[in-house]
Amino acid sequence: MSVQTWTYILVGLTFALYIGIAIYSRAGSTKDFYVAGGGVSPLANGMATAADWMSAASFISMAGIISFAGYDGSVYLMGWTGGYVLLALLLAPYLRKFGKFTVPDFIGDRYYSKTARIVAVICALIVSFTYVAGQMRGVGVVFSRFLQVDINTGVIIGMVIVLFYAVLGGMKGITYTQVAQYCVLIFAFMVPAIFISIQMTGNPIPQLGMGSTLNDGSGTFLLDKLDGLSTELGFNEYTNGSKSLTDIFAITLALMVGTAGLPHVIVRFFTVKKVKDARKSAGLALLLIAILYTTAPAVAVFAKTNLINTVSNENYSNMPVWFKNWEETGLLTFDDKNADGKIQYVADKDKNELTIDNDIMVLANPEIADLPAWVIALVAAGGLAAALSTAAGLLLVISASVSHDLVKKVFNPNISDKAELWVARGAATVAVGIAGYFGINPPGFVAAVVALAFGLAAASFFPAIVLGIFYKKMNKEGAISGMVVGIILMLFYMTKFKFGWFGGGTEADWWFGISPEGFGSIAMIANFIVAIIVLQFTPEPPVDVQEIVENIRIPSGAGEATGH
Amino acid sequence: MSEKQKKATAYWKQNVRYLFILLAIWFVVSFGAGILFKDALDAVKIGGFKLGFWFAQQGSIYVFVILIFVYVRLMNKLDKKYGYNE
């Protein structure tokens, strides 16, 4: 059977599965819709969190980025996993004990202020919208390459599927589809990785294969070989980066803290029964995520070595079929500058003739390694699972922010449960529409804005939540000014250096040598400092709020999540 | 301070102590071994891996997973000791 037939079969089967689950577990109340009724088991929640977290970026792009960045790519590996330690130790158990529906719920109640709630809602909306646009684009790319449909048609098919199960099932439908999506995406990621690891090193475990010797009888370690190839072509050694130490440090910190502050991840921990379950399910989530995150750097090494061996200094006319396939998508381009018919892939920009998009490395990897057709189709199904699961989780945060935090808590507190549920569904529908629009007409700054989402979460939510739990005397004036200063500082720095506003600037003008991607860590520190200084000059929080803090520190008696 | 209050304070203090220890390890394996001391550790090689590079792309992630499960165990025991388990 051809790759295309296999893709239709696998994608069709997985989609049928997701829709079946959504119909079976549709939401009957706002509680079902926001927190899946609060009765999700730690393992199911761990799997759902893992699928929710691992987006098209983790599945499709990350290994490719590491492939080209080498050691510098470690910021994503450590940043996007280390955040879970912060989440498990500093946030998840206490927020579960607090027992409400959304992150703005916590900020609004803990800081006894509508202003704080609205600031939190705005942050949640910005973070989630920028993210979801990227997911829709990912769906489009997979459809266009593997099913030969137009990229826009791909986005629309994705929209319809997400709309169907997010609007119908709410958190309940999403949770159980995400469990299925985790299984699909991890299987799809591991199968080719294991195949290639055996092919190149003879070791079936990619994490070990990465540090083994090559299978070609030379006895050379794979990483040494790649370091050698990279320096030969004028690149940095693969295992040594080119970014400065300060910047690596700052980016890693910003990604960790940003991960812990992302509302669509935090909200998953409202769905379990007890505080104990929240801790355990954070551990399980990271374990399940780590399977992919420790395999990705191995895939990066295999793919890069394979790629260099296949293309470097070879005749263009001898290139395999996959090369032509990807050229058609425009993600791979060859420009024979010296007209010798051979491909020069080198660091020197004037001499380099091959441009490769990061995303190809995972998607084309099975083809480059000549794996069977069903494995290639499996990767397509996995990429779709990763993109759809994350999109659905984000859409839920958006709809809950509107229906619960704005309509119910600010504009119309007397709204009935049934009416609120319909507002939530309406908001989800509108959000899918907007996300789809950005997926079809991606603004040029999508990539820049995704980094902004992490920086924003780091600069706003994380300090406010941590102080709310660990600093009983923290008051609304401190928290609000901290969040506002943090966000504005972050927005200023990003727009200045990414979009050239406020006079723009180049790398030489970076503050403390820190890139916009890493600036979230500085903005976060600013948030903490401002909050603590303002606190000194403003009144203590009321006694009943201090009692709430005492109470969330004790794990027992968590009860059920409630919106009232 | 009431008996109940005392118990809650003691529980919280122990919890914060655990957090400090676990987060210190979290910091050492990632920011320490994977970034600040990466070059020094790279002098050591285990199989095909330079040690600092291994910590940055593999080791720190394994330690993160272990840290959360250690935390879960410690806290479950602590909950039981103070009668907060359910």
C-alpha cells in the first residue's frame, strides 16, 4: 500500500476514535465543561496533561530545532520539562485545594479584586490565542504534505474536528480524547526513532543509541562523528553551542517559569479528585512527557547525521524521492550557486546552497531513513494528534475565561448554569473561528509571539500565584502592580527587539546580553520585586483572605471544584 | 496559638524545607551541570556522551521526573503523620 493510502486509513481511524470519545463523554453541566466533573484519575489526567502540553511544536518542530542548534537546543529540553517540577512543587497541589475553575478565579479571589481578575483574564487570552494559531497552522502543514490537500482546507478540517469535540464535550470530552491522542502521538514518535536507532547504532533504545558507536564498523561514537561533520562544514561543534552562557541561562529559566504559569496546563490540575492526586498526576505527566523529550535529542542527532551524509557534496540529480517531495512544499530549497550540480551544505551563507526548514526533520525523518510506508503515515497521524489536543485545551481556557471569568464573575453574576454552559460553547465556537483565521492567514510574527506567550506567562501569572500561596501577607496592590509591571516590561522588550518598536535595537543593545526569548526571567524578577516593594506601603490583606491562604496550605478537605 | 494552628504551622515548615532541598537539586542538575559547569563536566566522557552535554539533553530530565516522585512520597508520608491524608 502507498504512503497516501496508509495516511488516509490511520488519520481516518484516529479521527473516528476522537469523535466517538467526544460523543460518549459529552458535558452536561458547567462543572463537566470546565473541570470534567472533577473526577479524573491521576493517570488519565497525567496522559491528558502530556497530550495537552506536547503541541505541534514539541512533536514536529522541536527535534528539528535541536538538530540545527545542537547544544543550544537544550534550552527547550530543560525549559519545557523543568517547569513541571515548579508546577508540581509550587503550584498544582495548592491550586487544586483552592478548588475553583480557572486561573483568573484564583487571582481574583486571592487578591480580593475584580481588577486583578481582569488583568489575569487578559493575560490568559493573549497567551492562549497566540498558541492556538500555531497549532492550527501545524494541522494545515500535515494535511497539505501527507494528504495532498490545500493547506487552508487542512486548517478548516482541523477546525471542524476540534469544534466538534471541544464544544460538545468541554473539558470532559477533551480529557478523554487527549488520553487517546497521547497514545497515538507517543507511538508515532517512538516507532521511527527506534527503527532509526537500530539502523544507525544497533541499539533499540534511542536515548542510549545517541551515545553509542556507529553501526558501520568504524567504532566511532555517533556524537563524535557529528561533531566532526559539523566542524568540517564550518558549523559549530554539535555538542557546543554558540549562544552566550547568560542567554542560555535566561532562556531556560524563562521557559521553565513560563511553562509553570501557562493557564491551559495549570487548569488540568483542577480536574482531579484530591490534592494528593494533583501531585501524583504532575509526576505522571512529566514522566510521559519525558519519554518524548529524551527521545527528541536522539532523533535530532540521527536526522542531522543522516541528512549530512545523504546530501553533502552529492549530485542533485541523484537525490532520493523524499528530497523532491519536500522541495514541492517549499520547506526545502536548493539553489546551485556555483552551478556544479552538487549540493554544498555549509555554514558560510554565501556558499551554502541548501535551505532546510526545521519542521522537516521529524516529518521527513522516516523517509530519509527509508522506513516502511505505514511508519510515515503514523507520523502524520501523530502530528495531528499533537496539534489537535493542544488546540482543544487552549480553546477551553479561552471559552472559560469569557463565559466564567468575564460573563459570570464580572458582567452577570446571576446567570444560570445552563445559560453559562451555552455562553461557554458560544465562546469556544468564536475562538475556533479566530484561531482558524490566523491559521489560514498566519501573521508574520507567529513564531515571535509564541515566545512572547512564555515570557508573558512567566512575567505575569507565576509570581502572582507563587506569592499568593507562599506569602500570606501579599496584598492586591502588590500583586496587581507586579503583574502590570511584569507584562508591560516584557511587552516593551519583545516589541522593541522583535518588531523594532520604540527605536528597535540589535543584539548589541540587549540588556545584560539577554535575548527577548530569555527576557521573561528578568520581567519575572521585576514582578517579584515590585510586588514586595508596593506591599510595604499598602495595607495588609483582610483576615478572611489570610485564612484562605492558611487553608490552601493544608491538603485535606479539598472537596470538589466549584465555581461559586 | 491553638493546637490545630500549631500543627498546621509545623506541617507547613516541613513542607517548605522539602521544597528547598528538592529545588536545590533541580537547580544543580539543570542550571549547574547543564549550563554553568557544562564545559568542566564535558571533560568527562561516558560512552559517547560528554557529561555536561548529557546533563543538558538527557540527565536533567530524568532527575526532574525522579524529583517529583520523591516529593509525592515525602508529602504522602507527611500528610499521614499530621493526619491530613484522606
